[in-house]
Amino acid sequence: MLYRSTLLAFAALIAVPATAQQAPVETRQVGTARLDNVPEIPQDIREAVQRYQNYREARFQDWLPDGSMLITTRFGSTFQVHHVTAPGAARRQLTYFNEPVGGAKAVPGQSRFLLTRDTGGDEWFQLFVRDLHGVAQSLTEPVTRNQSPVFAKDGSLLVWSRATKGSADYAIMAADPADPKSRRLVWQGTGAVGPQDISADKATVLLGKGISNRENQLMLLDMASGKVTPLEFSVNAKARFEEARFVDGGKAILAITNAGGDFRRLVRIDIASGQMTQLSDKVNWDVEAYDLSPDGRTLAYTINEDGFSRVLISSLTTPQAISSPELPRGVISALEFSPDGGKLAIGLTNATTAGDVWDIDLGTGAVTRWTQSEAGELDPARLVEPELIRFKSFDGLSVPAFVYRPKNAAADAKLPVIIDIHGGPEAQTRPSWNPGAQYFADVLGAVVILPNVRGSDGYGTKYLNLDNGPLREDSVKDIGSLIDWAGKQPGMDARRIAVYGQSYGGYMSLAAMTFYSDRLVGGVERYGISDFISFMANTEAYRRDNRRAEYGDERDPKMRAVFERIAPLKNVAKITKPMLVMQGANDPRVPQSESDQVVAALRGNGVQTWYVLYADEGHGFLKKANNDLRREVETVFLKQLFAQ
């Protein structure tokens, strides 16, 4: 009866015309979250959510010198560091913070490790060092953002980048990880600079400077003098150079780059001449990650083939001799040689299993599973393998998407549709573990479509650039074409389509609602951009130039006029269907003001709007209780939309 009464009340609310007087807001508190206009959650929904939220996953972090591993996994509310001594061995928890650990990295040659942690999702990361027993020691200062830590090969030197509040510039810091008091400023940079590698003699640091998500430059920092020398080949290429590291005694660099081509490949670059030699297989897909064995002889790298990962292993001297180990089909999240070079650690996830850690024995080729993460109460038989499809957009562009169709649906059923749009915008939806898509397909009986609209990564530089600057709304039109496609598919109900997204996907959800509100039943958006001009003014300073390179510069009158035209906030009167908005109060990327202003505007127009604000989250909800509540609210909201 509770669910039925809630449904009837909701149906009455969404019938209110946009010109109606704003209804009073009903607010209640659940844990750290403030819920506006959100009804009580039925018990059956709470139980259904738990079935899909109680799984565990293991994320590879690093090898220790004795051949054991550091992983992160969650046994309570947040991800913490665990130690695994051998394949199948118990996971011994090492850290017990209330806040999640962002990552862990072993100090070379030692049993100690470096860990990264922020507070409440604020992304002002601090670095700590500890051993397998004891208390973590801080290496960094409060109210600073510390990232890109790199160790010298003997473990005696750590170099990282540091930003301070209100500044877009990073400094290069250094310390002996055994002595926090040794922390020192090496060089004050301009813009987003960070270390990539340290030379064997510890005299030179290879730096990367981010221009945008499509371009960065490489530089050499002399540790003694603080002098920085740009590498002209990277400046002139106007391309991406990722995971750069020294080889050949510092005379050359390995890097992943798209310089001179549409796709990213693994190359060796002679520093003196800038000459590039391709080392990876010549295919029209991106190389996404690589590692070099400790003896410098063997390369391992992964290729992103239409979202799926393929691991290749070759000799550095004869890269044509390639082997490809047999692994479960999915997405590789980690790739690292063991300290003795005999094994290659693999982090792997796919559509029907959460992440786990494997290794490949380089001598025998044997593949061994280290962790077996628990699926909780999930029934594997109900999990869906997504179908990779392509649809034509308004201009003929072929756009890929992954489609999750509920199992055991009646042959003649017309199912509701959720279009789930990824963030970035330079991200890519891939066939990795997606508990949300699985949950919505099973519990709501919905077809879930995850498109990689123009501007997505993984399909070449040209595709990546198709939504830049004034072309921003072309990606929104891709969603319109997907709505067309879904409406023509047997088994999909054109009258029950909702949009859903987070971060940039939240902007896309809002924008799609301004374009296609008459064809959608409603939308869910989490921490999305509602106005590019206010977003640029309020996002953290260290991100602003990077985002201008993608979205456009609001200081340019022509681009500002485009932002005025396309901002969802400026077009909010076109949204006539219900919206659910969620936000973390500590979000440094898309600040709370972006959600506050669009919620106020929607309510001012008489549109039923639910709003959930978490006091202890940032850009993404990382604490389990908060994520559980998020899914519960989404379920009630979408279930009622689809009941119309």
C-alpha cells in the first residue's frame, strides 16, 4: 500500500503544468544525505538494492619485493589497502580509514608503501608512507593537492606534483620517503605539470605538462639546478604523450602517443632527434597501457578493441615477436611486471564479474587467478552480456553503444529504456562490471543502453574531437538519434525512455531533456554541468584551463555566446518532465552550485524535482551507505516514471 500511495502521489505531481506555482519542498535527512521531495523507500527496494551492492572486487595496486601483492578492496564502507601473499591467500587488511584509499604504490625494494587519500571526496589528496605494520606517516601538507608520485628505482627518492588552493599551477616536490622532514620544493611550474619518471642517476626528472585531454608536452627537469627544458618534438606534435619513461640509459623515452596518427600507439622516441619508432602492433585501435620488465627486455601492452582489452607481450628489441595470452574477455584495469620480471600482474573485469587480479607466468605462459571476489547474493544466471551495436546519428556518423537486455523478458514485451550517458566527455563506456546496468535490467526490467557518443575516447582522435567547443550539442543530437533507434526496436517502448548520466553525462542528461522532453518520461542527473559559464567560474582553479581546452573559453565573446545559447539552465523552460538530481557537497570539479541552480529553476517552473545532497561526498559517491541510498532513490524514481 505504501508503494501504491507513493505512486499515485507522484503521478499527480508530474501532471502539474510548468506554469503552476512552486510546491513546497519536503526535506528529510538520511545519514549524511539531505533528501528533497524523495518519498520513503519501500523495503522490497532496499532488499533488491542490497543484492546488487554487496558484491566485492579486488583492484591491483602493486607488487612487493617478495612477490606478494597490494590490492584495494572493500570489506566495510570504503576501499582500503590489503595484502595478499599468494594466489588464493587471504586478504589481510592494512588500512582502516573512514575515507577511501585512492591508491597504493610500493616503495621499490622495500616492504613499505605509499598511499593516497582525500577527505569527503574533496580531491585534495594527501600522500602517506607506511609499512605492513604500524601507522601511516604523512609526507604532504594539509590543504594541498598532491598527485603523480614517482619513485627512483632504489626507493630513496620520491617526486610528485602539488597544487595549492586558488592556483592553477603545480609545483614539483621531492622527499626521501623514509624522512617526511626532507620534503622540499624542486621547481614551481606553471599549469598542470607532473613527474613521469626519474633517471637512473636521480639527476633528471621527466615531466609532463597537460595542455588538454588531447595534448600534453614532455620536459626534462634538472634536479640540481631546477632548470626545465621542453622536449621540442612533443611541443611541435600537439598530441598526447602518456606513461612516458626513460630507456637506453636516459637517451630515449617510451610513451603512448597519437602523434602523427589517429590512434594511440606505443613508441620509442630518441630524445636528441625526436625520431619515433613504433613498437606496438599496427592496428586501428588505441594502445591503452603498457609496462616494461625490470631488465628492460620485455614489453607488455594492452589494446582497446571496440571497448574490449587484448594483452600483447613482445621483446623490446624484436617487437614483431608477439604473444597474446588467453584471458577471460573483458577490460584490463592494471598491468605490471613483478620485481623479478617473471610474472605479469593483470587487473581484469568484465560484464558479469567484478574486478579480480591474475598473473601470467612469462616462462610457462600459465595464467593464475590471485583473488576470487565474492558476488554476494547475486545470481550469475540473471546477469546480462551486453550487445555491442551501432546506430546512425543525424549526420550519418556511426555511433557505438552497449545494450543490456533483461533476461527472460516475454517475447512480445515492450520494455522501458534507460539511456545511460558516460562522463568525461572524453571517457568511454566499456564492457566492464556495471552493477547499475545489471540491476536496472533485472529489477526494473528495463533495456539499458550505454552509448559512446561523439567525443568519446577509444575510437581515434578524429572521433574524440567531434564535440569540441561550439560542436558541443552535436553529441546531444546523437542521443536524439538513439531515441529514434530505440523507438523502432522490437521489445523497446518508445513511450517509456529515460535519460541518465553523471558528471558530463549529467550535463548530457539535462541537455537531452531540453531537446527531447516531449519524447522522454524523465531524467536522472548526478553532479552535471547546468551552465558552462558558472561552471568555469566555480570549478577548482587547477582544472579550469584543461576544461577550457575541451569545452571552449568563456572569456572569448563568441564562445561565451555559444555557452549562453546551449546551457541547460538557459533552456530549462523546455524541461517539462520530472528530474532527479544528486550532488556531493565537496565536489571540486562540478560544484554544488551547478545542481542548486538547476533544481531551483526546475522547481520555479513547476517541474517535479527530487534532489539528494551528500555532505561527505565529492565527484562520485564512494561510501557504500551513500551509494546504496543513491540506488534506492533512483529505483523509486525510475519505477514511477515507467509506471505512467
